[in-house]
Amino acid sequence: MDTDDLEPRPTLTSPPNLDRMSVDELEEYVADLQAEIARVQSMIAAKQDHRSSAESVFKK
């Protein structure tokens, strides 16, 4: 069993109302989302590398 299965899943908040945001606020929101996407992609890559390393050890 993977320990990630034991951790509670984060609850997602509802997205903000974009109609109420100014152009500057929307641009800042997009930048924040892009930073979060990059962070998640980095975590995915790290977990894939870790998994590949573990699989190579156990295949020997």
C-alpha cells in the first residue's frame, strides 16, 4: 500500500468569481495558477523518478 493512500485528500475550494476581478487581478490569478501547475508537475516528476528507482531495485 502506498502511504499517499493514507493521507487525507485536500479539499478543493470553489473557484473565485472571475466577473468581479479586474484585469490585473485576473493576470495575477493566472500567474498563481501557472505557478501551482508547475509545482504539481514537479511533484509528479519527482514521484515518477522515485517510483522508477524503487522498481529498478526490486526487479534485480
